[in-house]
Amino acid sequence: MLKTKSLNILKTLTKTEFSTFADFVSSPYFNKNSNLVKLTAFLKNHHPEFNSDSLNNLNLYNTIFHGKKYNDNILKNLLSEYYRLCLSFLEHESFGNDSRLKLKKQVSELNKRGLDKFFQKSIEQLKGDVSENSFDSNYFKDIVFINNEMAHYLSVRSRQHEAFGCIEEIASSQLFDFLVAHYKTRCNLVLIGDYYKRQGKEIKFHKLAALFNDESIIEHIKYNYPEDFIFIAPYYYALNAVLDSGDNSHYYKLKEIVAKHLSEFSFKEKFLLLSTAENVCAMKINSGNNAFTRELFELNIIKLENNVFSYSGSGSFHPSLFRNICKTAVDLGELSWAQKFINDYKDFLPGDDKDNTVNYCVILVSMKSKDYDLVLRTAQKIELNSPFYKLEVRSIMMMVFYENGHYEEALNLCETFRKFLLYNSELSEFQKQMYINFTLIFSELVHYKYSGDLKYLKNAEKIYQENSSIGLKDWLFEKITQK
């Protein structure tokens, strides 16, 4: 079997893309080695799997160097050159598909060559393209680029006095670009910070970030740059919503901007903005503010209404997002909505995880509606091919035995599950501890139901109160408080 890094790239190409690649290789502008053209023709017959037994070094060498004795070094050198050509193709395609980047390169070249008339036409075209399109992560960078080119254009023509406005625009846009990235990153640091703190790690940047007078900066922008404010403020409000989990006003300001201005953001920025808002909701829910489950549900509806459920815009649903949307609806008792969501969007799931995801969501709905027979039947259909399903399906089976009053079976399964947790190498220590805590509380609850002895219930309450990381926490809390 032929082994070369180039195949890893070529496997990702569609049939149309491979045809374009073949044209690229055949062009003397990009490639002057005719042997690479022969190599591409040979590989085209094996695209896209590249798993045929006939795809080997000897057959490839004989096809390219017909009648010559095999030389491994010559083939290795040829394949190395081919790999570099594959990378060049990806670069060329990336550049060719980015119309704004091409326009920016055009503007720079015309400016550099002193072609004033053409430069002025191109830069006006670029200004229009930036202003007419939705906000994205490059928006302020593009404003900086435009004004840099204009400032250079004016300076080399001894018109520096006219460049002040450009320089001021560069300064403000650079600051705005920094603030957007800064607030996004700080928000992420806070959201994932607890995980690192549990590992005993210090996040030094928090101390540095505390030196910024964010409130004064954002208020100044709000009143002096109102059009730019709406692109910076959402991330500022998201940051403050997670910094002060007790103050919900920042979240509602974030939500107001999402409701009024979402259409002004690019597709990817919409996805990131909604995901940030969802993470804020999740943090507040984890802190005990269950009212934000409804907020999360409403954000999910906005995401679906705007078809913003994949970062790439591919229209494919990531299984974890699909599960989370369904779970949020189920937690609120929106069972009809959840079932409709499953039916309407299941075909957007990737084929390799579609059945598992749909069956898991059916289990969530069935558990809430107390159709435990359907839960058991559906659980048997799930392939335990990932740590998530290994943990969730075993836990759900235990819960069903508990709900059906089969306490002995529940305890046996609980003990088996605990051993699985202790000796499974796939799971992180955090995952293990979460579900070990679940089994400890579950065991005490089963003994309480089985015997009626209140000491078991008190033990369950004690373990629950002393641990923050617990799997299936909501279900356990429900059972503890039923008494």
C-alpha cells in the first residue's frame, strides 16, 4: 500500500475538487514536472478511498518511469515534491475562494505601483464590500487595512495633512478589534476557569484583565461610536454576565442586542454569539439559577429559526448540540416540541452517529413521560461506541430499575457500573468522579426505598451537598427531595 502524506489531503477532496486539482497540476504556471501530472492521473483512478491493493510503490513507479529499474529514493523525492504541490493547491483554493482577500491584494498592488485611477476604483469597491456585508471577525481589521492604504496613498503624494482622519480611524478600529477579541477570550477563560482551578492551575490573566476600566471604555464607545458599539457590546455583556453570576442585567442586555441586531452579524459570528449566550445560560443554570433553562430554550429556538446550528454553515447538526437542545426542552416539560424537533431535524445529523443521537433523545423524552418500557427498548438500540453513551445508557438503565421498583437489580447494576468507572481508561478523572458520586448517592437512595430507613436518605443528602460534580444531578435532587 502506498504511504504518502499527500493521500491524507487528496482524501478530503470531492470529485469536482480533484478534477480542479488535476488541472492545477497540469498548469505549467504552477508545476513544471510532467511526472507529477502522471502521478495525479494514476491516483485519480483510486480517489477517494485510496485503499486498493494495486496502489503501491512499485505500480506507481512503473506507471511514471515505465521500463526503468525501481529506485526508492527517486520515488520519495517525487512524493515530497507532490506533497508540497498539494499544499500549494490548498493555499491557492483558499485564496481563490476569498473574494475580499483577493480585492485587498489588488488594492495593495495598485497602490504600490502608483496606478491611482485603478487604485481609487478598487478601494471604493472594497469599502462598499465591507460596509454592505455583515459583521465578522475581520470587520475592524478590514477598516484598518482600508485606512492604512489610504494614508499611504496620501503620504507618498505629499498630502499628509489629509491623512489625519485615516490615522484616527486606524487607531479606533484597532482598539475595537482588540476589544472584541479580548472580551471573547476573557469570557471563555471564565467559563472554563473552574475546570482549571480544580486542577490547581492559576489563570494569571485574570489579574491583568482586572486592571482594565472596561465600563468607562464601553460607555465611551456607546455614545461616541454607536454603530460600532453593537459589534463590541455583546461580548462585553457576556463577559460581565459570567464574572458576576448574581447580576442578570448583563445577560438581558446581551439578549436585547441578539434580538435586535442578529441579522447584522455574519453567519459564523451569529453562531459564536448565540453559543456565547448559551454558555452564559449554562453557567447560570449550573450555579443553581434554573430560570435560565427557559432562556436557553429560547436561544435554541432563535438558533433553529436562523438555521445557525453549525459553525461551518454546512447544515449538519453536531450530535452533542442536538442532544443538548432536546434535553433543554425535556427539562422544561416541552415534550411535544422536543419530539417535533427530533422528527424535523434528525436528517441533519451525520450518518455515523444519527441512530445513536436520535435514540438517546427518544430516551430523554420517554424518561420524562415515564414510559419506561420504551426507554428500555430504545436503550438496547444504542451502540456503546463512546464514553458519553457508555456513561449515560448505564446510568439511565439504573434509573429505570429504580423507577420500576426493581431495587435489587438497580443495586447490582450500580455495583457493576462503579467497577466500570474505576477501571475504564477512556474516561477522564473528572468524568469518573462525577459518575462515582452519582453511584454513591444512587446506592443510598435505593437502600432507603428498599428499607425505609431514613439514615440512607440522610447519607444521600450529605453526599449531594458535599460534592459539586455529580452526574445526572437533577434526577438525584428530585428523588432526594421527594422523601
